[in-house]
Amino acid sequence: MTKAAVVISVISPERAELLQSKLPFSSIKQGNVIIQSKLEAGLPLNDHLVWLWGMLQNERRLLKRIEEEESKIICQCQVGRGAVIIKPNGAEMLHLLNMELMLEIK
């Protein structure tokens, strides 16, 4: 079972609403903007990362500006036991947005 989400901590409710309006499939939970992968849980983590990057890449400048204003962007993932493979196309989002990857192995 694989799940992946990008969590953006935001400074103000106004900023959270702005981000949510610009990011497809996003929601606001506990003051954070969350983009949860909509792919099936049986797919590899790399597929989820590529899907998330597809949702975020057009707002890259906005996300970089938000990060410079002390927001933190984390990619939180749950994966099953075994090998976790992240290919360059999956790592692109992590690299370009200076995003931390947090893996929880279940």
C-alpha cells in the first residue's frame, strides 16, 4: 500500500486559500495545504511522486516564494516493506522544490 502527499505549512489563512485555489486536488487541513496523490495504492511510490509533480510544476514559482517566506514543504509517503525505488523523474519535484521526503514504512 503506497500513499503520497505534499504538505505545505502556511503562515496565514489567506495564503492557504490562495494556494488551494491554484493547486488542483488540494485541501486545507489544520492550516496546511495538502495535495494527496489520487493514484491507486498498489502503484509504486515513483508513480505517485510523478503524479504530484504534474499537479505542482505549473505553480513552481509560487511554491518557491512561499518557501522563502518560511513555509515548509514536505512530501509525506507511506510505503510497504521492501525496496523503494525513486527514479529521476520522481525525484525531480523533490529537487526543484527543495522538498524533504518523509517515508513511513508499514
